[in-house]
Amino acid sequence: MTTTNDWRCPGSIRVLGADASRADWLAHRRTGIGASEIASVLNVDGAYDTPYGIWAEKTSAEAPEESDDELLRMGRDIEDVVAARFAEQTGIVVRRHGLARSRRFPHLLASVDRLTADGGVLECKVHTQWAKAGAEWADGRVPEKFWWQGQQQLLVTGRSHVWFAALVPGVGFWVERVEREANAQERIAYESEKFWRYVETGTAPPIDPLHTTDDELRARFPDVVAPESVAEAAIPEAFEALYSERDALQVEAKATKDRLAEIDKQIKAAIGDREYLAASGRPLFRWQSVTSSRLDTKALEAAHPDLVAEYRRPSVSRRLTPIKNALTTDKAA
């Protein structure tokens, strides 16, 4: 019996070949939402960025760049190995494809690692043994952010299922198949279209206090609009409750810090001029000598004031401080 290989991608057009340069790929990625970015747009737990972070990247006037840490480099280098292992284990032929753009939703992109001859796509993953995702694969679970990535790849390409092949070097190799999920793809279509309008209009997406990060808050609100300006809480009772909770946590944190300091003093006194403290022959604590080299800025400024002034740069930051006794103040005053 002869089986016909299925390489069709009826839902998309190919905008870049598999051998396109990384510079071209980065430039095209600015023209839409990639499958690896959809988890961030949807605020999925474990996503590598926030909606604001993706929006800022798409709307930036600067040339696109991507950090290339060791793990990302390793993933690209070992992708061929993972794809070959998948083909060997499943008997399914694979081939490279490139960057695809959805015909129905032109703002959606998918750079699939491989097409599979059975009508699916293949997503290759490489993790260290310490990564949370590695433990999830070992438990037979597809990490949520990758699951959504696969659903967008299917929505864009029009293919029926996604294979995940995950390698944790020295630990294991896992293969999982995920089918197209209509409700998930409807959510991707709706939320991504709404998000892309923010990109097209240059309007930042609404802030989500439960999913925002310190980096996002610093980028959104780097400085006050005017000294002594005031934002009125939409729900006063909610922020009064946060004020009280924060105050109680600070008192608790101070008590914890003080107690830790007392415990550490007792331990150091017992160690004395030795390096370890043991109990019944079992090491419990280590108080080691650490040598560090620090710049004496006061001496440098005294010796070379002009040089220091030349390289001094102003730095603007914001500090959050509670107003002391705010809730005990008479509101009518």
C-alpha cells in the first residue's frame, strides 16, 4: 500500500523559504504575530513576555534584534538532531518549510520547524534537565505556552495536527501529538486581531495588573507627568485594603529580617574562625571568606573630578512609598 505524502498548507502563503537569513526572518517577524509570541499576547502562564513587551517590539523604530543566549543557540543547532530522531522513531518523513502567513488572518505568522508527511507540523524542543518544561515533557504534558504555539501553527497553515518532539540531553526524548482545537483557534483569531489593532494604531494595550512585570511598569511609566499630580483610585476600598495588607506584610518582613539577623549572629559565633559548622558530623552552615574588588568612587572623584564628570550620567527612577498613617487621617479634614 502506497501512502501519499501531504505537504499542503491551504491556510497560508509562504513568505520566506527555509534557508532565509536570520536578518530577513527578524524583519518579517515585525509584520505580524509569530506562533511563539501568541502565548505572550494571550498572557498564558510561562510565556516569555507580556502583551506590552510584544507590542513594544512590533512598534519600535529601532532595527529588530533578538538576544541569542546559549540556550537559544543550542536549540537551533540541535533542531536537525531532534527532527531526525522524530523521523526515526515515528517513521514519518519530515521536511523544512519556512515562514508562513495566514491567508485569512494576515497578521498571524508561523515559522514551523518541519512539515510532517502525514499532514501535520513538527515543533522541536530542547531543554536542560533543570527546566520546568523538561519535567512537564517527562510527565507526558505539553507545556501550555508550546501548546498555544502549536495551535497557531495549525491555524496559519491549515494543517490538521502538531507533533512535539522534546529532547532533554542525557535524560530523555519525548513525542506528543496534539490535534487542532477549534475553541482555542477562535480565541487566537479574536485576541490576536484585537491586539494587532493596537500595533497598527500605535496604542499600547491595556495594562493587566495581575500579569504585568516590573520591566513593563518602568517602560510604561518612566516618570511622573507633573510633580504632586494625583491618580484617584477607581475603587477606594480595594486600595485601602492593599494599603493595610502591605503595611502588615512590611511589619512581618521586618520581624523576619530581625530574627534572621539574630540567628545568623548565633551561628557565626559558633563557627568562629573555622569555615563550617557541623552537628553530629553533618555540615549545617558555611561562613566562607569572599574577596571582591570594588571601585573606590570617592577616591576616583577626588583624584580625577573632570574624568568622573565626563562619564557621569543622570538616572531617573521611581520609588514607591506608602504615605504614613494614611488610613488614620480624617478624610473630611
